[in-house]
Amino acid sequence: FRSLRIKHARRSANQLAHVIATESLRNGEEFYLEEKVPRFVVRIMEEEWIRARLRRKMVKALLSLG
């Protein structure tokens, strides 16, 4: 390689990888992501998506009160 660029990604930017790594360490299990994501990860990501959407709606409502 002529050049190499390394960039740190915050946990929030790669939540899926963080969830899988945390659960793997906690349970002493390995996960192989072959064409699918473990169900527990899907559930956690859905919950996070819902929380983020509610936060955006709350901020929008608060800003409209001005």
C-alpha cells in the first residue's frame, strides 16, 4: 500500500457490531454472520430505532413551542 488511513468509529456509529461483540463476550459464545443477523440483535436494533425516532419527535415538538 502506498498509504493507509485508520479512522476510529464511535460505538454509536457501529451499534450492530458493538451489540454482537458485547453479547459474545457476556455469554462466552461466538457468532458467525452468514447471511443473517442473530434475532436478539434485530430486537435490540429495532428498540433503539424506536427510541431514536421518539427522541426526534420530542425535540421537534419542543422546538415548535419556541
